Amino acid sequence: MGQILGRVQQVQKEAGLHRRQKKNQQGDVLPKTFPDLNHLPPELALLILSNLGATDLCLAACVWHDLASDELLWHGLCRSQWRQVTAYNHRHEDNFSFKSLYLKLDEATLTFNADPDLGMEYLFKHNLVENSTLEIAKFIHTACHLDWQSKRQYLEKRPDVLEKIIELQDFEHQFLPNALRKFFKETSPPNDRNDYLSLLVDKFSKRFCQCNPNLGLSNDTVYVICFSLIMLSVDLFNPHIKNKMSKREFIRNTRRAAEGINDEFAGHLYDNIYLIGHVAPKA
């Protein structure tokens, strides 16, 4: 970064004389603290612009059109927001533009957050995501800024997509509460206990055991522990519950409900929830 600043300062000095005299249409002296990016080496100018988001980059294009429209910049922005979409497979085709793709994906995300079915229709119509279970799952699994309620609404109606999303997740060598927290962040559980929540926990339990076969925990045991963690989370972080469950009570209750659980492991489970927080935080 020091080399970059040094180069910027050097360019400022070299262009300083004529820039200090340059005036805008109103006759005011233009600011002289920021160099004209067109005077910089292209790789340095692109490095500076790579720190901008999409909105600021569009504004920068009003001054530095060619630089701010560079495909590398928009490629990076697309990947940072939507890591896996089918449209990336078409990047070698003629007239393909990452800037255009970004704008379409952004529109698709806004539409999905308002109505998930319409959002998916937009993705299919514009060939952004292939209408297949795996491609839809990869999009939802890796996309940022999808509304958690819209995501849950869509996954409740598409258990096949939910199944694929679970298969894409890796819980190997993860502590159970942390893995469950990660899973719920991805799948957005309902507020109340219902059949969908039971389905989520059941699928998570199976996947967790697949990823950690050496733990010696059965699917049923993990399933029971998960609901114990959910109940503990509600108990500890619901302000309306005055008498909080103690660590000793949680250990006793968990040991009775789940086979093969010792006091030390149950104590670590309690500590994780107490220190880190709810296993199903809302986005």
C-alpha cells in the first residue's frame, strides 16, 4: 500500500501545475488532492477502483468510463455477491458483459426478496440460473443478500432444493452448536416448532453424522441434542423468561434425553450457547 500511495503522490506532483489551474464550468478551481486516474498505470487505477461498490463504480464511470467499465472489476463484484450462477459458464460468448450480468443479478435478488417465485422466474427467463435442482441450490447456497424469510418461503415449497443445499454443506470437524448455527443461517428456520423445523433438524442430524462418523453419535441422538440446544437458546435469550435454565439443569436434562452423552460434553454445549448466542439467530 505504501508503494501505491507513493506512486499516487508522484503523479500528483507531476500533474500538479496544470491541474491547479484547471477550472470547471462554474469557474471554481477543481480539487487537487486526488489524481486523474487516467494518468496512472492501468493496473494501479484498477486497483484503486476495485475498492468501490457497484453504485460508486457506476458514478466513477461518469468520469473514467473505460476504467470503471473494465470487466475485471465487474467480474469481482459479481463473484463477491453471487459465487455460483449458471451464467458464468457463458462468459466466453460474444457480447457477454459482467457489468450487465451484475445488474441483472441485482434485479433478480431484489425481485426474489419481494417474491421468491417471481425472482426465480426472472433468473430462468434471463438465463442466469439453469432451472435444475442443483443449479438453484448452488445459487441460493452461495448468494449474498437474499432475504431469509423469502428464502425460507421458497425452500419450504422445494424440499428437493433444500436437500441439495444440505448436501452442499460441510460440517466436518465442527462443534455441533456451531454447525447447527451455520445450518440455520443457511436455511432460515421458522419461529415456532412445526413440521418444517422438525424436517430441518432431521436432515441436519443426518448430514452432521455423515460428515463426522468418528464422533460415535447416532442420528437420533444428534436430533435430540439439536432440540435441546434450541430450547436452551430460547430459554437464555428470551427476555420474557425470568428463571433461566442453569448449566446443571441442562446437563441433567440432556443426559436423560440423549443416549451416550456425558456431563463434560453437555457442559460444553451449554457454554457454547451461553457465550456465543442463539443457534438460530435471524439475519
